[in-house]
Amino acid sequence: MRRGDPTPTSRNLDPSMHPFAKARERKRALNAAKMERMFAQPFVAAFEGHTDAVEVLAKQPESLTTIASASWDGEIILHDLGRREQIARFSGAHRGKISGLCFADEERLLSCGVDRTVKLWRVAEQGESTPEPISVFPGKTVFNSIDHHRTDPLFATASNTVQVWDETKSAPISDLTFPTSTETITSVRFNLSESSVLASIGTDRTFTLYDIRTGKAERRTVMRMRNNALSWSPTFPTSILLASEDHNLYTFDIRSLSTPTQIYKAHVAAVMSCDWSPTGLDFVSGGWDRTVRVWKEGVGRAPEVYHTKRMQRVLSTAFTQDARFVVSGSDDGNVRLWKAKAHEKLGIITARERAAIEYRDTLKDRWKHDQEVGKVHRSRHVPKPVYKAAELKRTMLDAERVKEERRRKHTRAGASVPKAERKKVVLAEQG
């Protein structure tokens, strides 16, 4: 025994000798749940600089703190989240709004916009940026999204078709489109593991998978409502997350696209953006209802809800590379930094504090099914307009459910078969 260590005591572990142990543990779990809600202060910082809505965010590979944001004012800003300052600024990068942004590698940045150009920029290690782009790739139509291949010097753009470009050529090397398709592609993403697989979403409520090796669209699904964003899971290569106009998020396994693996319900307006955490255990979404929500993978309800008085509609969200923070961009021109766990303490944590935190987390998990503990654990404050909208939405869904039950009750037996909610999401599969 070391000097200063507490004297070990022998305890009788017979349950009959400790009749109040359960009550004591429940009280501790309740206090731990209350303390978590009391110390939930997720907002960390706001980064100003844009004069219009921030529609796209991009994370620099191999960096924990560098985030690029692009706005409708045609400006790109690189932020250092740790020092809370601007690293670089590309004023007048595009004429009109910038609709796509991604890093080609650690030192180069790709952007596209409504001025029908894709531009490649260099960001030096010291943080100094070149005022002029390295390369300019002209297009024939407006670009809506861009994504870079993980290893090769290739990138894909979304317009009226999906185009694959080579960095060394000024024209696209291939056009990917589904036969009979006349839609506008709104977003495109390369798979993180099988990087020849490309996914896109479009205005015809479609979700399409392409293979750039064959240059063809392999699979296509038509959904009930259109999607606004998509994100591939970093840990499960066949899992993809879709943010939909019907206020929900869906995860699909691309091996079976007939039904989603999970539906995530909490937003009260269209979901505009989504992004997985690097661990694949959580993801973040931002919506037209002016809230940012952090979800646990596989848990379709009761996410963390972040909001401020001044934050307007959230158009872009991203997890940082260390999975500890969330970044959001809204149409008030601000980029905001949040904690991924609202109650987490920032700064140095001693071993004793760490042990206490782990003990409280274990207690909350053990007693989460208790009525009082569960109520405190699930409670989230939301702005009054969001609360009222959720109440109205709940009333409408209940009325729809009652109407369906009455319709089935007054039809011939077997004529109307109830359909599971997951079966209603996908209307048709093609290819």
C-alpha cells in the first residue's frame, strides 16, 4: 500500500445487511441525470465573417481543427476551431452562391458554384492562401455539389448529370446518368471504403448508386419525398444516411434498398444536412426548424437538441475529426461550434473526475428504465415554435392513424392490409 492511500476496509456483501442499497443507488442515478441536464451547455463558439447563408462545410483531412465554410456571398473561409480564428479567406471565390466544397488533400481545396465553374485552391501549411485558384474547370450548367475521390486525382460534380473529372483535364472524363432520367442532381458522395462507388440524390425524389469503373448507374430508388443530403457511414461501408424533406432521416443498407434499416424522427421541418461522426456511432443533422440534433446510431428518437435565439435555418452540419465537437452553418451567416456531448466538461480531467463520470454514466444506464430517471434523462428544452410545431405534427399523425383504422374497419375483411411505416418510404426500385 502506498503512502496516502485510504485504509482498505472489509465489507459484508450480503444483500440482507444492506436493505437500502437499491434506494440509495436509484437516488444517485436520479441526481446524476439531473446534474447532466443542469450542466448541459453545448454551445462553444460562433465564427463570423460571412454576409450570407453558410450552405456548405468541409473538414480538412488529417486535421482536428481546420474547417472550411462557403457561403451564398461567394466567399470561402478557413477556420481554426482550436484558436477560434480565421486561417485563410478567399474573397469573391465565385460569382453568386457556392454550392459545393471539399478538400482534395491536406493542402488543396475544391469549390463549385452557380457560376458554372469548379475551382481548385491551394492552402499552405502556414495558413497562407493563394488569392488565385490553381485550376479552373468550366462547365455548361450550374453545379450543385462536389466530392473528391479518396485516393485518385478524380472528383465528381452534380448538375443535370453526375460528371467525373480528372484534375489534369479541363473537361469531364465521363457522364453518369440513369436511362430516362431528366432530373437535377442535388448532391453526390463517394463511398469511403469502396471508392469506385458513387451515390447521388436528385429532384425526382431519387437515390442512385453508380460505379465509375463501368460508367453506369447500377441501382436507383424512388422515395416518397425528395432527399436534401446524404452521408456514407465511415465504419460500415454499405450503410448510408439520407436526410429527407419529410422531416425524417433514414439509414439504408445498399444491399437491400427496399426498406430503410432505421427511421429517425424528431425534426418538425425538412432536414437539410447530415454527417456521421468518425466513430460511426453518432451522427448530426440540421433542419429548417432551426435546430441541430445529435443522434445515436440505431436509436430513432430523443436526440440531443441544440438551438440558440439568433440561429436561423441550419443548412450544413459536420462532425469534427475527433468526434468531440459538431459544427453547423446557418442562413444567418454564422458558423457555430457545439459539444457533441452537451454535458461534457472541457479541459483537463483528473483520474478521480474520470472515475466519477464513468460511475454516473453507469448508474444512468442501469436506471434509465425507471420512470423518474428516464423522464429527466429524456427531457429537452426546445423553443416554443418548435414545441408547438411538434404538437401540431403529432395531432396530424394521430388523426391520420385514426382515419386509416376507420377505413380498414369499414372495408371487407382482407381488402385493406395495414402497411408498415418502413414499407411506405420507397415507392419503386429500378436497375
